[in-house]
Amino acid sequence: MKLSRLCETAGFLRVLYFVQLALKIIFIVVPIILMIATVVNFFKVVVSGKADDMKKVVTTSLKRIVIAIVVFLIPSIIEYTFSFLVDMDFSPLSVCFNNATMENIKYYEKLEPVEMIIQTLENNPTENNVERAYKAVEGAISYAKEDTIIGYYTRISEAEIKAKENTLKIECKAKNGIYENGFCTVIELEPNKPPEPENNGGGSYNGDTSYDPVENPGGTIQVNTLGDNFTVINTRVKVLDYVSIIQKRGVFQSSNIKKYTDMCLGFADTHSWGLYTGNTSYTADDGANYTGASNFASYINDSKQDVLSKVYNEISNGRPAILQVNGNSKGTSRHFVTVVGFNSRVTSPSTITERDLLIIDSYDGRLERMDQNGSRFMTSGKDCHKDYSGYRMHYLKK
């Protein structure tokens, strides 16, 4: 418990109060005893009439007087020291010193039930404990000081944030979602129906299309996220399932960053082609060898919105797109990611922004929203190198 909080506890203040009381008694009684002893010694010397004894008594008495003065002044010295510490920003010490009064002890005793409820909330931040804490503080408004009530509400507000986050985590886990940076992504795709078999004399459909390149039937599907919706490509493999597969297989750059340096586009190609065809058997070396790259064409334009419109159309037609984004925080190097969806509030290519995109990052193979802090952003090749062109995306030729 912090010192400032401890200084508002009745039990601690009671101990401090009795310590101060005992010290005050000592500071008064000791000087009196010393003065009485000095007077008695002088009286004895005067009665005895011995001159030598008088010198000893005077010396001893002077020492006693000095000690008595010092002891008497100790409370003032302590008070001055606390004042100096307050100026040095040691105010909690002053709070303890000043709060140790019987009036404050009774005041904080009355508030102890409220304090216990708030401490329970801080130790176990839940929605129910938040409600209990608010009710307890409301009941104390009639007798509690304004600064006390404000302090309580501040502590409850801080705990309430944690309680809501805990609730979100529990709800996210129950939905088999991924909770990260305040967001829970729950992807629930409907089962994809395989395309009707075409018999052109080249054999018949046998129902096993896991790794066979096929024409994508097109179309999109809604992805439910906690507090938001995304429209994603309706591919042969569910996006979340595919992300889980490439994580397990290490099909991303950072699985061996030294070996796969500067091969981000190859991994983005592999991710896009794997999603489109339903091929989940790719390895990291397939990414490094640019598997699927020949199936994509480049689209470059100096207009960011023009490139985003092209991405929108690809996703709307059930095809993943590859986008050029920043490779460092300044955007002076380039990187490539696979775009798999966009925020469902976007209804036309003219209104989409880069912050609406849902991507698989070729660097770590993770599903990310581009509106999260620290996520990717689009960058022009002209910002990266004098020989590069503008904003770039890659799309499927078919």
C-alpha cells in the first residue's frame, strides 16, 4: 500500500497518534524532571555550604538545562523538518504527520467499509465489483470530504478500465478469438462450397480440392470482430485457419530473418496464392522462392486512393491483393503484405482508406488491422528509393 493511502487508514493513524502523544509527554516530563533535579541539587549545596560542591552542581545544572532545552525543542525541530520535506516534494510524510488526530481517526474509521470495497475492486477488477464500489461511494457522499470522494471516483475509474478489458478477454476467449491491443478478432466464415465440376474431357471432380489450384468462385463474406465488422475474401481456406497454419509451419520472413531478408514480396505472393488456391502445404522456402509470383501483375499509381480503389475491387471480387507498405517507422524502405479484407462500413472504392484494411503481414505471418497502433501504412516507392515508382499493389492476373 502506498504511504499516502496508508496515511488515510484509521488503524495506522491511531498508532501514530499514540506515538505522538507519548513523545509529547516525554518532551514535557523530561525537561521538568531535569529542572526539578537541578533545583534539588542547588538546595542541597546551599544547605551544606560546601563551595566545591557548588562548582560541580553548577556544571551539572548547565548540562541539564541544555538537555532540557533540546528535548523541549524537539517537537519544533520535527515540525520544521516536515515542512522542509514538504518543500522537497515529500508531502505524504506531512500527510501522515498532520492526519494523526482523533478527529481524522474517527473520520477514516467511518470510511473503512468503503475503502475495503474499493481495495477489493482494485485486487479483483470485475464489472460487479465496479458496481459495488460506485454504490458504496454514493452512500458516503453525505459525510465524506470532497477530495476523498474525488479520489475514490478516480480509483474506481482506473479499475473500471481493467474490469472492462478483463470482460473483453473472457468474451473473446469464449468465442475462440484473438485478443490483442484492445481488440478481439473473431473470424467465423461460412463453409465454402466447392465450384461445380466441369467435365471437359480432362477427368472428373473427386471432392478433394485441398491443394488443387481452382478458379475462385468470387464473392465476399462478413467477418465478425468485437465492436467492428470486416468484409473479407471468401477463399478456399478460412483466413483465420490459414493464419494458424502458416504460424505453425513458419511460413513468414522472421522465421529465419537472416536467410529471408528482402524476401517479403515472395512471402506475400505465397500467402496470397495459398489463400486463393487453398494450398496449405507451402513452406518458408516456398515464400523465399517467390512461389505463386508469376500469377500476379503489378499496378502502380502516384495516387494512393487509386491504388486503394483497386484493392477494394479485388477484395470485393473474392481475390487477395498484395500491397506495398512501410518497411521501417519512417517509411523510407518498403515492405509487402497480403490484404484479405476491409472494414464493412466502407461501401465504395472512393471512401476506403488504408486504416480500413485487414492484412496478413509477410514479416511475422500475423493477421493485423491497419488501424492499430504500430501497424503498417502505405508508402510510395519514391520515398524509399529514387528508382522506385509510386504506390504499388499486386493483383491476380486471372
